[in-house]
Amino acid sequence: MAKISLIIFLGICAVLVCGCLDTAAEQKSVMIDGYTFTASLNDKWVNSSGDVSKYKPADLEDQFGIPDGAYDWTGFADYSAFDYRSGEPSGSITKAGWAHIFVLKPDEDLADNSSIDILKHAAYMIINPKDHRNAVIGGDLTEKEIEYNGRQAYYIEVEGELITPENYHTFINDNSLGAIAFFLDDDTVALIDVETTNDFGMSAWDVINSITVN
């Protein structure tokens, strides 16, 4: 009887441990141009498994067009380097998140600028404050110089932006957007672009802050 009780107890412990591991943070890594980016995220996040491509300015085109200065860089891009898979049926997905990572080198003219101006130039390709003026009305628009992974960095985030599209009612976009640029070495910049949906439970900064670089 004692042996049976012990077996049952151990079985319950194993179930509890497995349950904890399902929601615990896991280490996921991608390598881009020799640099390893490792994120500590739960098991619903997956990495891109090496889907690295040559950086193309046209791939950054959005409703505002191709970003200013996009042609001032060369390098590599890993779109959805880290991607959240909610498990919800296609067409009814309410929770989503992704992190795009770029490893870039500035051209000679841009490289002559100060380090912070180079980083700001990179971050502005993802979130240019002039394109998000309404964020300060409905929510928050922040840009600042910070230290990230022990390196000088420039960070921009947008949350709770007021959207006023043509022929459609005004609404608040509660998605969280963040972009951070920092030097990997004297002439190489990493740029991380993150977005999470409003009911996700993690902000863009939470995702960015989970990433380390080696």
C-alpha cells in the first residue's frame, strides 16, 4: 500500500511539473549574420528556424510608404524571428505577437553621423514619430536613449494610438508597438521591431526586454 501511495504521489508531482513547464519561459534562439539573439518566452512562441534573408528596403513599405532612410542600409532581415502562435482558429485570432530582427550596416554617409543619430535613424524606419502624432492623444508615444544588453540603444514605443481612417469611424488601436536599435560592433546595428495585440498580456517592451544578444 505504501509503495502504491508513493507511485501515485510521484505521478501527481510529474503532472504538476509538466503543467508548470508548459507555461514557463523557454529559451529560443535565432542567428543572423553571426550574431545570436535569444528570447525567453513561453511555449506558444516559436522561432523562425533560420529564415534569414537579404535586407530589402521595399519590404518595409507600409501605409506610409517606404521609410525615409531605408536605402541607407545593407544587411540581413529575419521577419517573424519570434512569432506567437495562439492556437486559435484561423479567421478568429485575437492574440498575436511577432518580433522582426535586422542586422544592418549604414552606408558611408550615414556612418559619419553621431552614434545616437545612427541609432535613431534605424529606429525611425520602424516607428517614425511624425507618422504617429495621434498616439499622444489616445495613449502613449515614447522615444528615448537607453541602455540595452549593456549597449547604447534608442527605443521608440507606441500604445493606445487614436486612428482616424477615411470613411471609417475613429477608434483606439490598443496594440503595442516597439522598435529598438543598438550597436553590435563599431559598424553594425541591430534593429528589433515588435508588435503585440491589445489583449495579449505582454507589451512590445516585454518581448524586447526578454531578448539577449551574443
